[in-house]
Amino acid sequence: MKTIRVRITAEELEAKRIAEILERAFEEDGNPVTIYEASPDGRIWSAEILLFDMEPDAAAAAVRDRVGADAFAAPLEAEELPDINWVEKSLEGLKPVRAGRFIVHGGHDRDKVVPGAIGLEIEAALAFGTGHHGTTAGCLEEIDRLLSLREYDSILDLGTGTGVLAIAAALKARQTVLATDIDPVATQTALENARLNGASHLVKGFTANGMEDRRFRLYGPFDLVIANILARPLMKMAKSIGEHMTSTATLVLSGLRVEDGPRILFAYRCQGFVLDRRGEKDGWLTLTLVRGRKVA
């Protein structure tokens, strides 16, 4: 699979604005966006995005089409990167992450799991979620907290990525958790990681676009849903998510910028949910909502 890096260089404020436009324009496609200083004095910055399965010219055109006049005067370049597992490369040297009772680690750090902790071994894969991102860590902390307070009858990890959240919930609760994703690679990765962590008998999964798939009804209605996705798809799916949850359910939402909070809360308030808990890590937001019961 070809990997094309498209880079736009501009002064700091402009580059950061372009990076935000790229994130919102490509968020449903899951293309990674980065922003970094490109000059020693910190005045010039670069915004980069990775696109897949296209030629450099087509990638550049796609970015120009999405960004439009906002980057008209900024230099743009596109190049094909060597055939490297960039997720694996990015994880090299990352230390184990502690989130609540969970410790997320690679195979080489198994000995770092301390007594009493729940180790989650997640190797590099073409799927999102290693525990090093603020949204994943925030969700893990909430899973640990919620499953320490009460039991749930039916749990769903929607947009599972590597499966780390589903595995965490399954190992903490010692019960079946459903893990689904729009991306078949993610679904396969999640189930393989479940096997690696001794949870293949607890984590069940399938690939589904949204929640219209009839198989959701075989496992639901759900009284705990964890959805670490992005703001726009979470807005679109508010009604369908609500329809597949019980009248006294708990919903953990992440993949959100802090500024996304008000519109997300409004969308889910229309489905009968109210805010129970709000957490913020590195500019990313995790919201815990409840329906049909008093806020703790």
C-alpha cells in the first residue's frame, strides 16, 4: 500500500490553522495529521498528512481540494514514503502507559506489569489505539472506574481500533464484550490482540458501517458503550447509538477536541443522556454520559 506524505509549510499560526482544517476535512477517513516546527527560530511550521493508495499528484490534489483557498499561498509538496510500517516505527521506544489499573505495553515490556495491574499487550498494527494517546488513556481510566463501581449486562466497544478498550473491559469485568469497527483491518487486529491477551473467549467482533447492522441486535441492547471515534461521526450516530442502548445506560465518548464538547453534549442530550463526568488529557476530551438515572 502506497503511503504519500503531503506537507504544507507556513508561519506558525497559519500552519496550525491548516492542520486543524486537515484534521476536520479528513477525520472520517482516519488519515493522520501532524504539526511541527520547521525552522530553528520557531517561526515556520509544517502541517503534514498521510494519504494511502494514491499517487503523489493525486494526493496533493485531494489536499488542495479539501483545504481550498485556505492554503493557496502556502508551499505544498507531496512525496511517496518508503514501504515502512509507520505505526510500528512510531511506537519504537514508547514506554508502557499506566491508565487506572491498566498498563498498556509492547511484548518487550511484559516485565513492566506490576502486581495487581492488568497488563494489555498491544503491538504495532494498522489500527488506532495504543494507550499513548490522550483519548485512549482517558477511556481506559473510565473503564477502570466504571467497572469498579458496578456490573453491566452488555458492553460494546464501538470503533474498536486495536481492541485495547474492549480487551480492557473484558479482562476487568470477566465478561463478553462486543468490539466493532468500520475498518476490517481494525476488526482483525482487535481479535488478534484479544487472543494475544488471553481474552479471545471474551471479545467478540465484526466489521460494520455504523450501527444499522442487524447483528448489533443479537448482542444488545447495551448498558455500557465506549466509543472512541471522532466528533463528526459521533454526532451523526447519536440517534442510532441511543436506540441500541438501554433506558438506564452509560456512554463513554472520546476522540473529541475540548471544543467539541458542547455540540456532542447537545446531540446526546436529545437522546436522553446527561453528563456524568468530564475528563481532559492533552487537549482531548472524554465524556461519560448516563441515561435514566441520577448523576453520581
